[in-house]
Amino acid sequence: MKILSIVGARPNFMKIKPIYEEFKKRRIEQILIHTGQHYDENMNRVFFEDLELPKPDVFLGIGSGTHGVQTGTMMSRIEEVLSQEKPDLTIVVGDVNSTLAGAISSIKMQIPVAHVESGYRSFDMRMPEEINRILVDRISQFLFAPTEDAVNNLISEGADKKRIFFVGNVMIETLLSHLQKSKISKILDDMSLEKDNYGVLTIHRAENTSDPQKLIEIFNVLKNVESKIIVPLHPRTRKVLCDIGYLDKLGKNIDIIEPLGYLDFLALMSNSKFVMTDSGGIQEEALMLDVPCITLRENTERIVTLKNGANILVGTDGIKLAKAIKDIPNRKIKYPKPPLWDTKVSNRIADTILDHQELLVL
């Protein structure tokens, strides 16, 4: 059996890592494609080194662009690789444009698709990621769901139950297997930080960065917070703040730093008092680390983080954000952990593929 896996953004690396290793143990032939959808040479090198991932077999170097241009270019290049490699199965992870491009290119060539992180729904069609999730799930043969809510979403949409497999959250497998290793990080010492004495902010989504006033309102709230706030700043967000001349007007308690590698960020987040984010995966990681999360979005596809009390949605409402930060001491507890969020997710995925080879025939 030959399996081709596609990644394109840093969250994809964390999701593919344990799957790649599991297939390797089983001596399954693999081809790893990196589309280059989000690409920074130094950051990609650090992530691949931290996760001990091999150099991709194919690097497409697509880069940024509009959704249509980026997805279309990726489809054309992925199709060339598929024609040459002729895999038995394509694995796509997450919900980025690389995920959609890989799934469409494969199914049009009659190559079955497995979607890892299937069934997540924000029910907000303004989100490009939501469109990607729905389309990829509709054309995939293996639907690997991370939560019971995701399973229920797929069933309610009429997905064939024979294709739905509740396997757990593969990104959490990566977190759990690297948590001990992250303890060697010197990030806290380098920044003179004390455990549980600072907050972390990540913000990069277009819905938050396209309107500078939203960013200003968020940072105006944060400059009045007693805790130090560490901000590994995304290039898109940095550009907006620079363009409006606000980067040098942030509060004295706000430390802007460059984006971090996986292990350094894991150490920073796991030792923090709270985290604020508009990312999807960080909401789940915070739950597992028992770090209160404040999500700067109106909705989330990570419903289990809300149900288990680890997460609260505030959008970009400054009043809600200030209230949520003030309430942090009341939320610092051990959160219930979702079923199958463990170190055996990749094992279940591999077992399922090998046990259901009838789904490899279209």
C-alpha cells in the first residue's frame, strides 16, 4: 500500500506527525507533500526539527494568494504528483486550502481520500475553513472524527455511517508525546517569566485583522491588565499594526515576540495563567493543559472546549474580553478530558485503514 499525505500549514505538521510515524512502523510506503501554503523557511525548519519530521518528499512552494488562485495552483501541482506516484490513498488533515486542494485533486483522479479532523463545524459559512471542512467531508471515503460532536455533525449531514470513524484528536497525541520534551525549553528563562504569572495572545484570522479598530480595541483592553501579555505576533497582524502606526503604542505590559517553534510555544502556553486566541487548535491544547482559554471569535468548531468549561467566546468585544480576563481565577481548574484524546489516535487511524480496505475501491 502507498499512502500520500498532504500538509500546507504549521497546524497540519502537528496532525500528520503521529500518523506518519505509525505508518512508518508498519512499513507502509509514504509520500509526504508540503504545498508551501504558509511558508517561512526558518519557522518551517524549526517546526520540522521540533517534531522530528522528515524533509517532505515533495515541496510545491505555492505561497500566498487569494483563495481561488492558491487552491487552483495547488490542485494543478498536486495532480502532477498524484499522476506520477499513483497512491492507494490520500490523507488530508485539518481545514486549510491545502486540505481542500488535495481532496479534490485526488477524488477527481479516482484516488480515495481520508480526512483527519473530520466533522468539525462552526456553522458559520463566512469562514473559508468551514467551506473547506464541508466540501472535504462530502468527498472523503474515510471520515476520521476527533469528537462525538463531530460524529453527530457528520450523521446529521447524511454521511454514510460506514465511513465515519471516531478515533480521537491526533493533534492532542502530538501534544502529549512532546509535553515532556517541551520542558527543556528555555523560553521562560529567556523572557524572565514566572509560571502562572502571564497571559499569551495569538491573533491572526482575517475576521480580526481586516478591521484595525478591532485590534485596537483588543490591545486597549490588554494594556489595562495587570498580568504581562506575551504575543508571538503573526506577520499578517504585525503588518496591520505597523500600517496604522499602533505597534509602538501597545501597553508596557505587552511583549511582542517573533512566532515560536512548537516546543517553545508549548512550554510558553503550558506555564501561562491564561491564553487568548482566534486559533482552533490552541483552544483544544489549552483544555488538555488545564489553561483557561478566551477565544476572540463569535463561534468555534471546537464545541467540546466550551462544553468542558475550558473556553469562553468573546468575539472582539472589549467589555466581554475584560470581564473574561477578570474571571480567570475562577476558571483555573482541571478540565474534563474528551474521550479518545490520547496517544493512540494514529494507531486507531492505521488500524481502520487496514481493516476497511473496501473503502479504497471507488
